[in-house]
Amino acid sequence: MINRFILGRLVQGVLVLLLVSVVAFFIMDSIPGDPALALYGNQAQKLTPDERERINRTFGMDRPLLERYTQWLSQMMKGDLGKSYREGRDVSVILAERFPNTLLLFSLAMPLIILLSILWGTMGGLRDNSLWDKGLSTAGVFFASIPAFWLGIVGIYIFSVYLGLLPSSGMTSLQGGGGFVDRLKHLILPVTVMTITHTGLYARFLQEKIIEENNRPYVRAARANGMREIYIVRGLIKNAMAPYLHYLGLTIPSFFGGSILIESVFAWPGLGALLAKSAATRDYPLLMGSIMLIGIIVLLSIMVTDLISYYLNPRLRRFGTNDVQ
């Protein structure tokens, strides 16, 4: 059963990645711009039509769209993502440089988000209809509604411009020398913004699931039979964690969407900022490589979450995913 489950998820993942590549490639072709714009920026307007055509021909942009896509797909299957128009380097090398920076933000922010949302959601869920519950619900909606870029700008103004406590951008500073303390200071603002803008969403979801479990007949029956409250709470929290973890995995794409804004605001050299920059400069190979890498990361995260849910939910192991609603 588990082998079939994993195989099914792998097949679905490959099909989704293929669909993402098709949609992204065709959308990019419809956006105004060419390699000349990526190479020369605004100076591309000074190029003659012949010079611009020669540049396009050099990068294969004179060929039909379908032919270009099939060639790109064939090269990607061999591990060749092409070269960046603007930097002239292999896309895979650039992605390898940027990925650890995004992974660093993710690995610091995600444990904080999970820890705070579990504490927050559990406290609110166990006190249904109380002032504590209503206060946490309101706060969760408020924090989930805050735009990440706005909170980032506010954080820069308060802690960097006004108070001068934290750096406003980048990973290191010339004064700090790139040491551990210097890097830690650069991490505080982006990690805090990521944590604040995502914690409320997950806390609210877990809170609703705990309230839902707390109102089920088996919980009322356990209390009527005199079972100790600590065992009841432990059981309903365990039952609420499976959908919580599943929801966590499904919302990973929104996490990366938020990282694009956060990395751009703080000039953090990660995948999100790279994706935004390559889109702005029409660097198509770099843009496609960034999209595919983020797509692979998202799908792997969802697969891991599905596997965790598979082990936590006995109904999935017994009946399979198609029979459990």
C-alpha cells in the first residue's frame, strides 16, 4: 500500500512539474522582452534592429515556440538548465548559490511558525467561546492579513532607520565583516516578518480543528466516563495534528510566494529575489530554472506532508486516499 501511495505521488508530481513548465514557458513568451533587454537593460533601445535580431538568433529566439520548449525540456531532463542571459553563467550554478540562502530563512522561520502556531492554536482551541479564544482568533486574522512587504518596510523604518539597531538589507555588511553576529543581525528582520505573517494563518486553522475535535461525541463520552482531562486533551490534539500538518504542506507555495516579497524588500540573495529579478530583466533561462526549482521544493514538501499524514491517519493506511474524505 505504501509503495503504491509513494508511486502515485511521484507520478502526480512529475505531471504537475510538466504542466508548470508548459504554462510558465508559454506565459514568458507572451511577455514583452528579449535577450537584448536582459543583456543591456534600457540601453537595448539604442541597438539597431539588425543587432537585436542577431542577439535573438544567437539565443535561439528566432525559432518556433514549440521547438524552443522541446529543446529546453530535453536539456533540462539531462540536467542542463542553460546559461543566464545577463550573467553568462550556468543557471544551475546560480541556483546552487542562491538556494542555501532561502533554505536558511526557511529553516529558521518554519520551526518558529510551527511552534508558535501550535501553542497559539491549542490555547485558543481548548478555551472555546472564551475571551481568550476570541482574542486569539482576532489576532490570528489580523496577523494573517498583514502584507509581508508592508510589514517589512515598517520593520526597516523602525529598527534600521529610526532606532539603528538592525541592518536593513543583505546578508552581511562591510562594517560587520560577515561574521556570525553580523549574519544573525541580518536574519532577524526577514525571519521575524516571515514568522508574523504566517503564524496567524496556521494557528487559526489548528484552533478550529481542536474546537471541532473537542465537540465530537467520543470526547463528550470520555468526559462522561470520568477520563482524566489530560488524556482527553492529548488525544484530541493528536487527532487535530494530522489535518494541521497536511494543511501546512499544502500552503508551502504561499510561503514561497511570500518569500519573493520578503527577499526583495530586504535584498536577501535567495531564490525569491532571484525569481523577481530574472522576471524583471527577462532572463528567461534563469527564470525558468528558478520556477522549476521552487516547484520541485514545493512538491517534495507536499509529498513529505502526505507521507506524515498517511502514517498519522489510520484510515488512509486502511482504505487509501481515495476512500477517505
